[in-house]
Amino acid sequence: MPRPQHSDRYKELCRILIDARKKTGLTQAVVAERLQKPQSFVAKYENGERRLDVIELLDVAAALGTRPETLIRQLQSRESHD
């Protein structure tokens, strides 16, 4: 079994987070500033190099100006189309 951060589901979550950031016109640097983290933190979770825990996902959603359940629904919706 692949490591969770490399699973297809996790890769899809990364794509959703990238799409959400780009949709709002934010750069990785702006999101990182909102999270009070270095820009590399955002780059690593977007590239799947770093796994987000639930609390971090809540913080990322807030930094993106979206609700976490919206992100999760998108993930579930994309999975149901596979």
C-alpha cells in the first residue's frame, strides 16, 4: 500500500488545494504569510511532499477563505466520478 501522502486520493486533495488557492488569486507566499509559515510549507503540501493533519487542513482552508467541508465535498465528488 502506498504511503498516504502519495495515494491518488491525497494527490487529488493537493490538486483541490492548489485550485482553491489559484481561484482566489493567492500566491503560495500569501497563503504562507496567513498561516505564519514559510512559503516552503505551502509548496511542500501542494506537491505532496508534506502531509497535512486535520488541524492544519482547517488552518489552510481558513487561509484560502473557504470552508473545510467545501474542500472535502470536492474530494468526495471527484472520487465518485472515478
